[in-house]
Amino acid sequence: MRQIPVDTTGATVMVAQPPQPKLKDKKTGQIATDIETGHTLLTVDVLFVLNGNAEVLTVTVAEPDVSGEMVTGAPVALTGLVARPWENEFNGQKRHGISFRAAAVTAHSLASSGKG
């Protein structure tokens, strides 16, 4: 699978939605796990702001690699962020997009960032 490294230098990144378990199967509620480690996978919605453009990205990360207080608006660092193009077909409909995976998501305290 192709992986494209994402440079977060110069971007402002903050929590838009706190971490939630990633579902492998929405019908059964089965939670996704990392193939290599077996750790539960989480998704964190982050607001990614660069050069005056803002976008909400859903980032997948293993549960042990999320640290700090993940509250809405908290600034975060995304370590090892990669983008992965995907495509699938469901009920005859082709779909495609980009998924994001990070090695770690670390929140910085609002007090230390001067916002608290």
C-alpha cells in the first residue's frame, strides 16, 4: 500500500473531536485493532490549518500512542503522519479517498500554549 509522508511543519493542529474507537464493522460494532501489535485503534478528528486553509482530518492511531489531554481545541503534535489513498467497491459503487495514520498523537496543555 502506498504511504505518503505528510509534513506538519508550519501547520496548526488541534483536536476537533476527542479519540473514539475505530470500528472495523459498523453493523456489529467490532472495534479495529492494529495488525502488528493487536492494540485497539482510535480515530482522532483534528483541525489542520496551513497557509490560511483549514480542514478536519480523521487520523487513526493505536491507543497507547495517544497521550495528553485530548479535549476539543487542544493543540496536538502528529508524529509520523502518513496519507494512504484507498479505493473500494460496495454494492456496485466505487468509492475512493485518503486515510491518515499517525505513529503518535500528543496533546500539548492549553496552559503551556498560552491559551489557557
